[in-house]
Amino acid sequence: MADDILTGDVIRTRKTHPCGCDEWTVIRTGADIRIRCNGCGRLVMMDRDTFLKRRKAIVTRRMPSGLSE
Ligand SMILES: [Zn+2]
């Protein structure tokens, strides 16, 4: 799987969140990645390496629109 991380990606993690949801939306990318649980809305921040280790699959990827980002 490619190592790219895009804002708006919906990803699945290896471990299920305590709320029972295992899908997250990428809110912010960079040195630190911020993701939001699609089940309870909790925000979690982690570094890129940790994120890539926890990510199991990309569920949906936002299509790039325009030149920004
Ligand atoms: Zn949750």
C-alpha cells in the first residue's frame, strides 16, 4: 500500500476504537497526523510512522480537486 496520506481519507485501523468503530477520517496531515473517529468523533493525533502502522486499509479516498494540497 502506498504511504501517502491525504486529508479526507477514511481509513480503517487494525485495532477497533473502544466505541466499536474502526473507521477514521484524516483531518490533518503533516509531521503529525490528526484523525477523527467516525463512530464517536474523538480526535487523535499521532506521528506519521505510528499512523502508517495502525492503518489497515483505506476505505474511501477523496478525489483531488484543484491544485491546492
Ligand atoms: Zn470512537
